[in-house]
Amino acid sequence: MIYNRRMDDRALEALRWQFEMTWRLAEQHVLPPLTDEMCLWAPAPRAWTVRRVGAEWVADWADAEPDPPPATSIAWIAWQAAWWWSEALARAEGAPPPRREGVRYPGTAEGVRAQLGGLAVRWRTVLASLDAEALARPSTFPWTEPQPFATTVAWVNSELMKNLAEIGLLGRLHLSREK
């Protein structure tokens, strides 16, 4: 039992470290250079993005993802990250998850930094509250079959890393295009 507890403690520390490393890269390299223009830039024809509808920003969406999947804008990726992260947080906190339509793109690069930064603060709080027992409890997000909550934490961290890499690449492509 002591061996398992130590392994669980090490796994939890690794998951916390993984998030902190990923978020540090976001704060230092990926999010600071974003501009409003960069966020809304469509990297390809028919790219999914967010569109202003009245006072709201609405994300392009289809119930079944097209094959091949469309290119996406930074704004769309930021919105999608805010949506899945908000759902993961709500489930971890025991709250009802938000509907996809209830999570909005904030409208500006500064808003993206604030929105994702706020989610990072909440995720850090969730991670700080975890122990070995919490890591072992069943979770069905984002799966239908229960997995240990540790798997959900690893998924959130890796999905965040992937989304930030996509944002960073699109930002570099935007800056390097011919004007």
C-alpha cells in the first residue's frame, strides 16, 4: 500500500509539473504575441473561425466533423479550448458542464489571454486539491467509459499543450506570410 501511495503521489506531482510547464510556455511564448488580427486570420479558404452575430461571437460548428477536418483560426482554437476546459473544470468541481453554445469567444486577443488565464487558475486549484484517492475516482470526461480521474487530468494537460502548439504555429504562420 505504501508503494502505491508513493506512486500515486509521484503521478500527481508529474501531472502538476506537466500543467505548469505547459502553462509557462503559454504565458511566456504563445499568448503574448497574439493580436486581434492574428486571432481572426483564416489560414485557408473555408477555415472554421468565430463570427460576430450581433453582440456575440459564434464559433463555426458541425455536429459531425467534416472529413478532412477544416483548418481553424486561432480564435476558433481558443474558443474550443475554453469550451472543453470549462467542461472539464465543471465536472471536476461537481458543477453542471456548460453547453457548447454557452462558451463564447471573448472577441480580442487580450480577452483570449484573460479567458484562458482564468481557466488556468481554476485548473491549478483543482490540481492542488487532488490526492491519490481523487486520482483514482472514475471519470467519464471526455470518454463514455469510466477512466481514473488521473487519465482525465493527463488528457486535459495534453489537449491544452496541443491547442497551444496549434495557436503558436498559426501565429508564426500569420507573422511570416507575405504582406
